Amino acid sequence: MSTVQHLIQNAEPHWRAYIEHDFVRRLADGTLDKRCFQHYLKQDYLYLFHYNRALALALFKAENFAQMEQAHHAIQIILQESKLHVKFCQHWGIAETELLQTPESAACVAYTRYVLDCGINGSLADLYAAIAPCALGYAQIARNIVERQLSPPDNPYQDWIDTYASDDFQCAAATLTDFLDQLCHELTAKQRAKVQTIFNTATRMEVAFWQMGLDLS
């Protein structure tokens, strides 16, 4: 079992609460309230901004060019994703000006600042442990929906599902898994315990982010 598999296993019951949240279930079967999805989309745009700031810290903390390349590639992906996110939001009736004027929810502030704190004060492994639950969880969620055929033919959220079930995103998640495994390979038991704590906390933050979408908070 890989280090990341151990991290996920040891993050229970939070990991299960994350990937099987009511927000996810309703998104999968198409019953999610449109207002909840729109609220989530606006907060996710703000999340992406801070996510990329965290990746910039990863570039700064890199110890070799290979690690720099990993961070640089991830930054480029998020920059492109942010543009696609704006277009996706427009499809859902959210103008770019509205995105820019949306105040951050408490859940978004808590999550993103926690990730940045891990990046500023911790090791590169600490930073990627804080980042990983987002990408790895979305990949698993979309894969589960597709493999279990949970989405009906007329699901209004099919584009979201397809994005994260795509080969490109699944490959990116696998690359992140391998990279975090490498970073954790030579850590001491104490350092691994810290990485696990960070991974658990970030997973709990993902649960709170879904709940924020449902609550319109």
C-alpha cells in the first residue's frame, strides 16, 4: 500500500464523509438545488485563486528542478482551469464581475488559509498533504459516479462530472499521488504523523466546503 493510500485510509471517517457527502450524492443524481451549485461555483473560483498561491509556495520550497517542474506544471493547469471556470460559471448564469465581487465564505477562508499556513510554515510534504485531498477526492468522486452509473441521462451537472472523470484529470491525480509518495518516502515517523494530521484536517475542510454549498453559507 502506498503512502497516499495509507493517508486516505487513516483519514476515515472524514474521507468517507467527503466523497459521499449529500452535496455529492445530489450532484450525482441531478437533484442538487441550482442555487447550491451556483454558490459552490463562486466559492470554488475563490478557492482556485488561493490554491494557486499555495502552488507558488511549492515552487519556492522546491529542493531541485524536478520539484520545480512539478509545481510549475500544476500552476499552469490551475491558471488554465481558472479561465475555463469563468466560462463554466457564465453557462450557469454567473458573470465574471459577480465572481470577482463575491465575498469568501467562512469555509473557503478557513480551508485556503490553512493550506497556505501549511505551505509557509511546513515542509514541501506538508504543503502537498494539504493540497492533495482536493484533487484526489474529486478524482475519486467522479470515478465513483461514472463506474456506479449514478448519473441519470438528463443530469444538469454532467459536465462537472465529466471534467473530473476525464483521463486528463485522473492522470493529474495519479501524478500527484506519485509525487506525494516520493516526498514522504524518507520522512521520519514524527514527520509522517504530521503529514497525516494535515491530510486529515484538509479532508475535514473539504467536508465543510460541501456543507457550505448545501447551506448557502
